[in-house]
Amino acid sequence: MISFGLLDRTGRRVALHEVHDENWRAVADIAPLDGQRRYVPALAARYLVLSMREGVWNSFAVCADDTVAGHVMWGRDDDGSHWIGGMLIDGAEQGKGVGRAAARTLMGWLAGHEDCRVLRLSYHPDNAAAGHLYASLGFEPTAAVEGDEIVAELSAREVIAPTAG
């Protein structure tokens, strides 16, 4: 489990857990709001399959206390960049600060890796909510693109270790 003691707006502790025999079904069933399906898959199951089959991504269950509330994955490129991908918060859990706490937790954990130089992620330019969240966390768009998505990055040195409260 990875936790910096961050809470969502309802007071639940948000932590990242390995996906395992007891939680994988709950993670696979995570579904976005209907209006978000043009940016992310209909279920987090697609991200779990990518993690299992491609050998590039590593999945985490996003938990708010004992509730599986989302999915996020990370990967590492040969250039030392660490990527955040596949963040999907269940529609019923959105608007509570779970996504922000999960992103901050993963950012702090990745930036703590000795070989991490930069954090990167990508999002669709029409996904204003994702763009706003990532900008508020310090990510800045680059000139690079991944498919039809904007690549944004943040130097690992600029990541402030998350603290509870």
C-alpha cells in the first residue's frame, strides 16, 4: 500500500493498493461518467488488461478507506521519465477529491524513486477537467503528443512530498 495520509473531501484516507485476488473485480468494474467515455474506456478492465499483457504499465487500485474508488497506472521510459496513466475514478466517487489525492500520492511515490527525473502524463485536449487537475498539480503541456493527446510534464524535483491535511 502507498499512502501519504491524504484525505478526500469526505474525510476518507486515499491510498494506492496493489491489484490482487481480493480487489481486482472491483477495480475492473470502475466506470467513468457517461460524458467521459470519449476520453477513457467504459471500464477500468481495459487498463488492467494493458498492465497484465503489455509489460509497460503497472496498475494500482485507488481506495478511499475500504472502498475501491478508482484505478491508476504508472510506467517508466528508458529516458528516466515516469508516466502516470489510466487514471479513472468511478463516476459515483467523482467530485470528492479522490482523483486529486490519488494523483498526488502517485506523484510523491514516483518522484521518490532514485531514477525518476520527470513525471509525464497525457490527456485529450477537450478533457477540460483533466487539464485543469493536472495544471493545478504543476504539470505543464509540452510540444509532444501521444496519439491525439497532449503530453504534460513536471520535473520530479518540483514534486512536493504530499502530507496529510
